[in-house]
Amino acid sequence: MRYLVIMMMISHLSGAFAQAPFVGIGQHVSAGTVQAWMQPVGQTALPITVIHGQFSGPVLTLTAGIHGDEFPAIFALQQLAQTIRPDQLHGTLVLVHLANLEGFHGRRIALSPVDEKNLNREFPGRADGTLTEQIAYFMTEQIISKTDYLIDIHSGSANQTLLPHVYSPVMHQVELDEKTFAFAKSLDIPQIVLYDERPHDPAHSISYPNTAQTRGKPGLTLEVGQLGQRPAEDSALIVKACLNAMRHLEMLDASAVNGSAVDAATEPHKLKPVLYRKLVEVRSTVTGIFYPLVKVGETVVAGQAVGRVENYFGQPLETLHAPVAGTVLMQKETPPIRQGESTTDIGVPQ
């Protein structure tokens, strides 16, 4: 009898520390459990996993496939879904595995083949809009509304190389900016771009992470991977960055991480961040064939030649020069270039 009373007391105390069910996105997920489903949105569906921890904590949303041709994050989120133990998790992890299913299957760079729109330029969306606008509206009303922190994960498209980096928005709101910057540093990705170029109006927020920011929630963009490829090391870097973020948010410790192909349980290196105050684009003024003269990660000085454009007969049309000193963070690598397109993005040091 005494043993039974003790066990009842332990059960009662354990239940007292467990968090309430996660209710949202059309689901009811009990503490310490996982739910994965295809969420209908208009004429499409989004693959979503909710890992609802046994213990209370923040809601972190990780999203892949806003642009359907950017692949490493898709595999990273699959790994995370298999790595995190809900019975040891503090808080809730929401994984949007692929936000632009049509763009993914259509093999399109950035756009949806249904309406030729870029999902990351249509927020906060419209309930009665085109398919891309409907997805943006769903993610604003159903995903962002339920989250406390958000990481939108991207890569270089099939035509682009890049140096892994994080965008940490600046809203000129002290508390939010400090929280966002600390969140960005926690990923342990050295290159951090601080930028304040997005609108501050929640009704015209344009991008996915900026929509979170305009609603007072830290929203980062993580860029890892390039040329539309899917190397395992890029997915592993994304997994590690996301686990670092979860540790920063006190969502997990080593016991909350299952053994996996990645060294998920290791502590972050805490690399010293390199800060950039903005990105400056180098745009072609002509249409033709582009030849890069620098590589991502290289430091350039103002006036340095970073590329050239020739016509279809191999005759020179234009030499492109860096307007500022800084580090090449992104660059077009494939030959086609049109007038007005950016060839090279230079991070200007803070």
C-alpha cells in the first residue's frame, strides 16, 4: 500500500511539470509526443511535424523549402525529426519540411509554377489570393502565430554559390533586436548580416522571417548550401546550427538528443562572429554571358574587378567592379545573365 501511495505521488508530481497539449495548425498534440501530417492549404498540402516536449518551454519553428530548389534544409529537418526526443524536450519544435511543394516538384528557382510568385515576397499573404499568397497567409496565421522563435532555412539555388551566413534583422526596437542578435549568434555560424531593409509594417511584411519580426518574434534566415546540390555536410551543418539554437533557448540537453549520423550532442564551438552591416549587390548593365573573377569567401577592395560579361560571340561587353570593400557572400556561378541582375553580393563589415 505504501509503495502504491509513493508511486501515485511521483505520478502526480511528474504530471505537474508536464506541459499542456499543443493546440494549433489543426492539431491537438499531447506533451511528450510527435505528430506528422500533410496540412491542406488551398490546392496543395504542406508536410509538417510537431514535436511537443514533455516539459514547458518556447515554440521554435524551423522551415525548409520556401524556395523549392534549395535542398539541404529538407534533409536536415528529416534528421531533426528523428533526433529529438519529445519525452526530454522543453518546449515545442515545429518543422515545416517543405513550404513550396509545387516549386520543389517543378524544379523551379524560387518561384511556384502555379502562379509564378516567390513565396518569400508574398507575406503576410491573402486567404483569397493565388496559391502562393494562400500559403503565405496560412503560415502567417497558423504557423507564426503559434511560434516564439523562427528560423527560415535557405541555400544557393542552382545558379548560385554562397558562404554560409545568417541574416539577423534589425527593427530598431532594443529588446527585440538584442533577443534576435543573441539568437543569431547562438547558431555558431560565423558570418552574420545585420540588416534593417525590410518593412516594419505587419500588413506589408513581404518576407517570412520579417513577418515574425513585425509581430515581435525573432525570425532569422539561415543560408547553407549552393548550386542546387544536396551534400550531407550541408545538412549536417544546418542540424548542428538548429541544435545550437535549441540549447540557447534551453529546449534541450544531451539527454534530449538521440544518437544519429551527425554529432548532435557536441557543444557548439562558439566561433567569434563576423558582422556585416549590409549587403551590396553588383548588377550587370548588359545581357550576355557572365564570368566570375572572384569566389565566395574572398575579401575584395572597392574598385576591384569581380566579374565580366561577354556577348554570345565571346566579345567583352562589361567588366564589373566592387563598389565597396568587403567579403563576397553570394555569387552567380552559371553563365546566363540579364541586364539588371545581380552577379555578386558583397557583405560590408560592421
